Amino acid sequence: MPASWYFVDIHCHLLPGIDDGAADWEQSLAMARIAAGDGIATIAATPHQLGNYSQNRSDAIRRLVRELQGLLDQQRIPLRVVPGADVRIEPEMVSKILAGDVLTLGGRSRYVLLELPHELYVPLERLLSEFQSAGLVGILSHPERNLGLLAQPPLVESLVDSGCLMQVTAGSLVGTFGPSVQAMAERLLSRGLVHFLATDAHSPKSRRPLMQRAFERAAELAGPEAAIDLCCRNPSLVLANRPVAGGRREVRRQGLARWFAPRKTA
């Protein structure tokens, strides 16, 4: 891999005191150091919005991102942070996104990180149609951990065919959430149904912002070029508001992940 590639994380709860992620600035900075040390160069800070976190305003998220970036620069932690949100699916959400009340990834892109209730699957076809009409693209976070999708894996294929992009949690690929979730993540990846890996990190102690091991596992399952797409190229395209190839990707296993690992930051 060219030395210029770094990891880009589009799902991370490192803003302090705003949701169930980092509790304070100390934890935010600890998470940032872990991320930078693992080769992550850019993070979309994605606190929860809507659902139980309807009080989280877009302007407050942007302000915290600016404050965090200032602290990172002061402490010379080589990490870029941009605004985003982990958005609970609910009625009328499209109008809230278009009004700027709910953030897209990067703050001004067409891409919206979508969160289902953990315990069940909610049909998304109507929402995806509304997104398409509004010029938005949905990215479903951690489908491998949703109990409804775990019970009915073919639903993921249907969603991908309907234009939804899929973001699998890095920890799922390496067994952090148990064998059934790991098996689901591997199945989706091996079938070309995953477009991004992201940390969904919440803390510097558990569910940490780590990508390297998942990158290596993705390279074993789908090939190093696919791993670069999932961890580097595709998330970079999202934050630049550029098109990401949807649908099912061709899976090619080739080479060894260790030969293609992104360069670590200092």
C-alpha cells in the first residue's frame, strides 16, 4: 500500500459528555491518542442524534468538534476531527436533515449514518426512497449487531440492493461482540455487502478506537484492496462528499494483510 494511506473512521463517540461515549475531555483526548497510535488520521465525531438524544443540537456538536480540534492541535496529537452524527431512525427525519437540525457525515455531505434499534429491525425501504428523492445516501451502522438482521441476514442484501451502504464495526470482525456477531460480520464481508469499517468507539478502556486488527482480518477475508476501500478510501470519499460505489462488491482474496498495513502516525 502507498505510504500515504491512513485509516479514516466515520463512526466514533469521542465528544465529551454529550452521549454514552467519552465522559469528559480527558477521555476524549485518551481516545484520540489511541486512535492516532493505531493509524487513524481522521475521525468523524458521531454523537447520537434523535431518539433518546433529541436534545443534541447540530451547533453544539460543531462547537465541541472545534474545541476538541483545538486541544488536539495544542497537544500535538496528529488527528483531524470533523462533525457528524449517529442518527436514530425515526419519522420526519429527512426534513430535519435538510433543515440542518440533524448532521450528515462531515457536516455537509450527502451521507447520513443511520442507527436502528438494537433489538429489532425496522423496514427501511420507504426511508431509502425518501433519501434518494432528497439526494441523500444512508449508511446503516453495525447491521451485524442488530438482532433482527442477525435473525434474517438476507434482509441486508435487500437493503444493499435498495441503495443503502453498510458500515460494520471493526471490533465485530475480531470477536469483540461475540462469535455470532463475528460470524455475521465475516459473512457480510465475504459476500461483498460491506462498504465501510468503523470503530464505533465509546471509551479509552472498552470499545476503543482501533482499526488495525480489523483491517488485517478484512484483508484476509476479502483481499487487501477491499480492506483499503473499507478502512481508508471509501470513508475518505464520504467526508469529501464524493460518490461511493454502492451495491455488492466483488470479493478477491489476495496477499497478506501485513504487507498492506497503513502507515502508523507518530
